[in-house]
Amino acid sequence: MFNENLVQMRKLLGMTQEDLAEKVGVSRQAIAKWESGDSLPDLEKSKLLAEALDVSLDELANHEPEDNLGLGMAPKGKHLFGVVNVGDKGQIVIPAKARKMFDISPGDSLVVLGDDNQGMALLKAEHFMEMANMIKQMSKKNGK
């Protein structure tokens, strides 16, 4: 699993084994051994690998493609929570993992934003209003 994730992310980023070795401070042969599964890096080198590949250490070590609809790891801070179906009245069920990560509870209000090219986004209403008020205050300070 670790070795497959390492190969996949390195290739996704268009890096050679030499490129990654340089970033981590090891030889290309060390990267080759880790990728083949012949050995594993120590914790410090694993952290450096995760940083160089822009993924979390947990994802690098534990990612299973089935957890991500058969796709590879997402970059750090990006998530694919799964597929949801739209009900007759337009309702969707936000996956439990997403609700937990973003602290969404029953009764919370969400703002639905949209962009013709990039799609839709959901934000907790309280965070959206904080951001809107901050922008409003900045505009007043700048005399606009």
C-alpha cells in the first residue's frame, strides 16, 4: 500500500525518483527500494516524503483506492467524500465523513454558492456571514 501510494503520487506530480530523492535527502536507490516494497523509510523520511508529495503522512501510509472511488490520493486539504444522489425535491445527504470534518450538524444553515465554470460550493452560513462582514469592513476602511 505505502509503496503503491508513493509511486502513484510521484508520477502524478511528474517527478522522477531522482527528483524525489533530492527533496527528501536520500539516494535514488532508496526511493527505488521503498517503491518496490523491499524496505520502508523511517518516520522522519516518511514525513519528508509526504511533504514533498503534498499529501498527509496518514494518506501516504494508509490510502486505499477503494476509499476514493478507485481514484488515487487527493492532494493535502482536498477531499472526495463520495457520490450522493439528488432527491425529488433537490435534497442531498452530505456524507458523514464530510459532516464530521466540517462540523456540520442537524439544523445548521448552509449557503449554496455557484460558479458557471467551477460548480457549486457549500459553506456554513455563519462562516459566510463572517467573511462578508469582514469584506464590508475592509471596503469601509478603503473608502469604497
